[in-house]
Amino acid sequence: MTEKKHKSLSLTTAHNGLIIQIRRIVLEHGKGRRRCRVAATIKDIAAAAGVSRGTVDRVLHGRGGVCPEVREKVLQLAEELEYRPNRAALGLAALKKPVRIGLLLPSEGNPFFGEVIRGAKAAEKSLSDYGTALLPEPVRGYDTAGHLRALQSLEERGADGVCAATVDVPEVRAAISALAERGVPVIALNSELSPCGCLSYVGCDYRQTGRIAAGLLLLLGLGAPRLLIVTGSKRVRGHNERVSGFLERLREAGKPFSVLEEIECEDDDEAAYALTLEALRRLPQADCLYVTGAGVQGVGRAVREAGLLGKAPILAFDDTPAVRALVHEGAVPATVCQSPFEQGYRAVKLMFRYLTSRSEPPKRWIAKPVIKIRENIDEGDGSR
């Protein structure tokens, strides 16, 4: 039998004349050595800081009633002593007070967000033992006033944090900044925002996916494509970045091309149909369409009605039923996908961890792009 030996070591930390000893257990087993550290407790931090355990608890859980100097001291000690919250205690605390996570999505009339919602609900189910509840707040399109009302509604409904796919305009950024100042953190979901105090961004790299779409166009071998761009909204940062990344890559390649017009459809199929059909009748020289968001079904309908289906390729994104059908028809040669299920799942999980343990999420969590063509368009994305 291999002999085991136990040793006790002490890590001594002095703060304000107080000596805190944190025990470490060293287990020696054969040639290998494994160290198991007993984590510092709230009691240890309180003793080192010279404050009560209640004060430390308030600081670590983001509650008020503590002066800035003491808060900073407690946080510094927690880091130095490598304090880690007890997961079982977290569960009990969460059960006492349900964690409510708001979900603002422009999902009305936009089938893309169905998978985002499915992912968010899967995360909610996995956290049900902790009393986690989603507060959905669906909106239609990208009207600034509608998004502001949705943010206000979520705060009134008692959301502890918000995951939001919203418009990148000054009014909304100011509202998000105000929420953060009132203790309601926001994760930008699916479309990034300009700096406004968001906790994190969970979504795709829109500029990169635009560049990928341009790469697909280059592979098609069109001589000098005359492009009609159909974008969702110029108030959505992601849509703008898809356009700029697309054009940037074409220019880098030295590819001759022209943009005949850029139209906004608000990610609405009916608007996309009417605007695209009108543009195609007015600009019969258009021989390629680039769709940055939703509205693909409407664009496909207009292209078909104009007699261009299969003649003017449609460059599109995501794996919605409308895109899938157009891929099978040959109207969309390839589509760039962005794992919407994983985005919804990841955003809710990161928000929960932050609300319950102040675990800082990454500043950006970027979904890996996946290119689908007719041969793999019906394959799943590996979602949970």
C-alpha cells in the first residue's frame, strides 16, 4: 500500500495588525503531489478588514449601505485571499429570491429569434432549481420608442438583469446606462452596442460575417456585380457592420462592383417584398442581392415575381425556414449562420452567474460562423 502523508501549511496575511491564517492541506501520494486549498470564508475577510460579516456579505452581493472605502477594501481582500462563493449557498440564496432575467428581442415577425428564445428557455430550465425566471419582452422591428418602452417595462416588472437585442441609438444607450447605474445590468445580445455600460456582448462578429459573404460572392465568379442591398435597419449596429465588412472585402479583392441602392425593410417580410420588387422594377440591371438580416422570404418572393429567381443570386444569413427553402431552390447559393440557440443560452447563463456571484463575463462572447449550402442546410447546429 502506498504511504500517504498529510502536512499542514499556513498562509499568513496581515491587514491592520490582524493575522489571518488560511490553512492548506497538502496530500502526498506516491510520486505525485496534490494540493487542496481550503477557501477563505466571509468570516476571514471580515476579520482582515475589521468589519462585520454582514458588511462583507453586502459588498460581495452588490447590496448598498457600505461606504466606498470599506467596499474597496473588502473587494481587495476577497481577491487577495482568493475568496470563492459557495455554490450550494448560492443555490439557497437564489431560492429565497428568484432571479428574474429580462429578455428584450425584436422577435415579432422575425423567425430568426425563435432559436434565440429556445436557447434562453433551455438555460432557464437548467437553472430552475435556483428559482430563475425569464421575463420576455418581445417587440416588432426597430422603432426606438418601442425598444425604450420595453426596457422600462422590464424594469417595472422587476428584472434583476436584462439580455437585450436592441437598437444602437443615443436614447437607448442612455436608458441602458441609467439601468446599470440603478443596479440592473444589461448584456447586449445578438447585436452589439456602442459603449453604454453593457456588461457583455453575446453574438456574432457582424463585420466578419459580412466579409465572409463577400468571399462567397467572389467565388460565384460574377463579372462586375450590380448590387441591391436589403438591410434590416440602419439603427442596428450589426446590420451596418455587415454592409461595411462586405464592401470592405470586395474593395480589398479589387473586385469591380457597384451598389445600386440600399433599402431598409425593418426585418419585415412584407416590407422587404414591396421595397425589393419596386427596386428591381426601377433598377432592372441589378444582378445580385445582399440581405443583411431578416426579410429573406419577402426578398425571395420579389425576385421570383421579377423573373430573376436563379438568375440573380441572393446572399443571405442564418438558417431560417425561408432561407432553407431558397437554398434548396438554388436562389441562395450559401448562407452564413451564427448559432442563435447558443447565443440565447449563453447570455442567460452569463447573466445568472453575474447576478448570483458577481462572476464577470467576458466582454465579448462571439459565436463561430458556419457556412451552409444545399448539401448541409438540413443538418442541425449541434444545439443542446
